[in-house]
Amino acid sequence: MNINVLLDWISGEHISLVLFFVGLYGLVARRNMLKSILSIGIMQAAAILYFLSADLAENSVPPVGESVAGQAMADPLPQAMMITDIVIGIGVTAIALTLMIHLYHRYGTANWQKARDKRRE
Amino acid sequence: MMVPLYVLILVPILAGLALMALPLRWGKALALASQIPLAVMAGQAFLTVRRFGPRLQVIGGWPQTAGITLRAELLSLDLVLLSILLFACLLLYNNGKPYVNKTFLFLFLSFQGLVNGIFLSVDLFNIFVLVEVSTVVISLLILFKPNSESIYDGMIYLLTNIVAMTFFLFGLGLLYKTTGAVDLDSLKRVISGFEDSDRLILPYAFLMTAVSLKAALMPLFSWLPKAHGTPGAPTIVSAVLSGLYVKCGVYLFFRLQDVFEPVLNTRSLFLVLGLLTAVIGFILAIAQKDIKLILAYHTVSQIGLIMTGLNMDHDYARYGALYHIINHAIFKATLFLTAGLISERYKTRQIGQIRGVWREMPAVALASLLAILGITGAPLFNGSMSKAWIMYGAGPTGLSIALYIINLGTVVSFVKYASMLWGKPPEPSEAPFWGKPGHRLPALVCVFLGLLCLLGGILSEPMTRLLFGVALPVDWSQYGRKTLIFLLLLGAGASLYHFGLKRWRYLQQARGLDLSFHDICLTLAAFFAGLVIILKIWY
């Protein structure tokens, strides 16, 4: 296989799709709550990467300040949306981690299976 | 001139912030008082929309594709008014509860603002933000009286819903690349002229997976009973989750279907899913022993019914389903509130141990009964009207038989639920009609909501004309026949329950059906994959 074909295939969009499903795999396959939260982080990072890399024109500059003649500006809308999403992601991750610690203190475990068994008791 | 719509979102949140600075007694009063200007403003917006048609407001002077866009139209304002009615009743109900503190009121009022925002937003990214934040707020509210069960339930709720919303966000990214828009109006414009349906399949599947989980469609409902029925959750939180918040998912589904329908018509698929959800929901509801869980699983079943109605190819069915959204909010809230009072009085939630509610708490029992009559579709009650319209849309096909079976299931589960009203209480005490002094106000709220069920039935014709601007026929001459059918269903349901299902072994096993977090993620992935495959085959 030609290495250039592979290199062409590696773009932000494709990587983000792969990352998204890596995160999903982590959610399904890992039993530790911390890893579940990390997997969600990966999925969110994938979504952010997708927004920022999709439709990105080559050699475009960040949409900040005065525009320079002859240089294309990147689309500001996805960037604005992703800043919002990063902030939300931080909040959500913080809450999830807090809950996890709380649960760990209550049940003495951060394993989904064991926590579920404890809940049934 | 209409009030700026963002006020409907900001007033509850600001009131919540302001009451943090006040003593608790004043804070409670402020929380209640904030509902009055809200109701006035929402009412004014509603009247304006009724006279002059839908209004669009863009915040910040940006073009519609880039700014935060809010739209007032009949359906969204109906739901906003419904939320104000429910929140006012719930705050009144909760006035004397010991766990209420300022943080709780702040979270609860913020939640109201977020829900109003979801109903009014036109922009999918804003909807994403609002839903994500409300997920966080809800998980804090569920855990407000923490005990060991609700921590696990809250964790499951938070993580599954975040995963679903990540699907939503990714789908939104794909959609933005394909169409260059994130607000529903522009999307509708672009998509209706779209030739290449293939490129819409992936974003659609991502978005619909998320929305189906939010709406608790089969097989993605297993987080719902955990969140709505968890023992630690305050009663009013359960009531507002089951009554109102789950409808946000249904509402989003309705909006997105409207956008995608010209290219990807998936009505028959979601019709089948709706029917399956309704059937599974009532089977699991019958299997439960905990009164809150019966109600929570029953919400799943009713969501299925609403989805069935929304996906029928008939206007009456669709408006019937929309009216059922409102009706369900009212009777399910009543049922959760009465269940809260009952379990407080009997200090248990096991249905087998609660007997004689009529004698112990007459007012609460009356409210329960009114709501039960509403939800089972007794003649003259609101449930019968919306169900009749959904049935009308089905026509004389196999579909209407399925709907009768669903209604029979509802009746059976409520025959079981109502068994606690009769009999002899374990520790009889002569109670006054409105109950003990501390229970008087909550009981009054319950009876008020219960009476609304009756009112919504008798006045269903003018109500739908007011709320949706359509005239749906109510054939009063058919009422004798309808009453007969209801009585037959009631008889069949009661005998089915008492002579068959009560001791059916498989039903007992269904109670243990409880998906773990991994199973939920796996079903989510499978649902997504299935949706992509089905759409690929169809188009």
C-alpha cells in the first residue's frame, strides 16, 4: 500500500470519527468508572476535532482581529460553538468525577459491576 | 409588540440567584412569586402569537444562522405555559418539606429556565447546550436527598445522557458540514432541496440516536425508571422529570422529523418503535412492586403511545399525540405527587403493604383516582380525548387493535396501582378530609391537578382550538359506545390481573431486568448501527 494514500487519509475528520468510536469502545468494554469518564472525554474531544477540522480551508487564519487581504479566514461559527462546548465539557466532567468520588466513598468501589451489586443489597 | 422571549428563560434563573441572598422563608415566597410575571409574559406572548402568527427573535443582532434564535409559536408556548403551571403547583406542594433549602430552589428554578429555553430555541447547538446543562442540574436534583441507591442511579443517569448528547454533538458537526447550518429553519430550507439523501444518513442517525435516548424509546429507556423512580429523589423532581422533561426528547424528535421528513421519511420505523416501547413499558410497569417504579415504567409506555401518534399519517393522530403530551404531564405529575404523600404517610413504597388510602387520606385518594381515570382514558377525562384522536388516526386497521392492547395494558397496570386505595389500612386512624395539617396544602394541589384532568376532558374541544389552533371533532353521540368499551376494558383488565398476571412467573422475572451502564452503552451503539443500516437499505 502506498504510504501517501494512507497519509492523505489521515485528516482531522477521519481521525475524529475513529476517536469517537474508540471512546464508545471504552464505554462498552471498561468496567472502571474513571475509564468511562475518560472515554466520554475522548468522545467529546472527537466531536470538537470534527467541528474544527471539517470544512477547514487550507492556509486559513484564525478568525481573530482584522482580516489580512488575500488570506482566507476560518469559519468562526464552529470555533465559537466549540469554545462553548469545551466549557460545558469541563463542567460535566467535573460533576461526573465528583459523583464518582462520592460513590466510591459510599460503596468502596469504582467498578460498575460491583457498585450495581451493592445497590441491589 | 411581544415581550422579549429570552425573559422567559432568564426570569426563573435570576429569581433563583436572587433568593440565594434572602432568608429561606422569603426565598420560598420569591420562587413562587416569580411564576406570576412568567405566566403573565408567557400569556402575553401566547396571545400575540395567536393573533399575529409565529414570531422569531434573534438575540444580539446577528444573522439568524449565527445568532441565538428563539421562536414563539403555538406549540412551544403551550409547553412553556404547561411548565409554568406545573412548576407553580410543584413549588406550592413542596413549600413545607424539610429538605427544601436555597440551593434546591436555585437548582429547581434554573431547571425551569433551561426547559423553557429548550422549548423556545430554534438553534440545534443552543438546544444541545441547554439539554447538557439541564442534565447536570437534574442529576444534582435527583441526588438531593442522597442515599446509597440514588447515587448509583444518578451516576447512570448523568453518564448515559452525556454519552447520548455527545452523539448529538457529533451528528450536529456532520450536519453542519453537509448543510452549513445549525438552526432548524435554515436546515429545513436546505434539506428540502437536498438531492443526495445518502449524505444525510449519518448525521440523522447520530442525532436520532441521541433524541431516542432522551425520549426513552425502546430499547434506550432503561435509564428512565432509575432516574424517575429512584428512592432518594424528591417527589417534585420525579414529577417534573416524568411529566415535563421527558417531553423535551419527544419535542426534539418532533422538530427534527419535521426538518428531515422531505428526504428521510422514517415514520413507519418510529411508529413500530413507539408501539414496542408502549408494550414493553406497560409489561414492566405491571411487574413492579414499588409505586414510584410503576409510575416511572408507565411513563415509558405513554411515551411510546405519544410516539405512535406522532408518527401516524393523520393530522388528528398527531394533534391527539400533542394533546396527550400535555395531558400526560398533568396526570403523571398528580400521580407522582400523590405517590409521594402516600409513601410518606405509610413509610413504605411497596404496593403490597399500602392499603386503605381512601380511609387514611381521602383527598389524596380522590386526586389519585381522578388521575388514574385520566390516564386509563375513562370517558369525560382528558386521556380519553387524546387517545380517541390517536385511535381515530389509526382507522380500522391492525394499528387500532394494537392501541386497544396498549390501553388494556394501561388499565391492568392501574388496576394494580389502584389496589392500594381500597381495603383496610394497617394502622387505622380517623383522618380529616384534607389530611393532617402538614399535608393540607400538598393535598389541595393534588386535587387541583386531578380536577384539571377532568376539565381537560370536558373542555377538550375548546382547549385544542385554543392551544393548537385546530378544530378536532369530539363526537359526543358516540359516548355511550365509548363508555361501554371502557367498562369492558376495565373488566378485562381487572380479571386479567387478578386471575392471571398476578402470579405469572415470567412477569416476576421481568422485574429483575435491569441493564448495567455497559449494556446501555452497547444498546446505544447497536441502536445507532441499526439505524444506519436500515436507512442505508431504504435509501
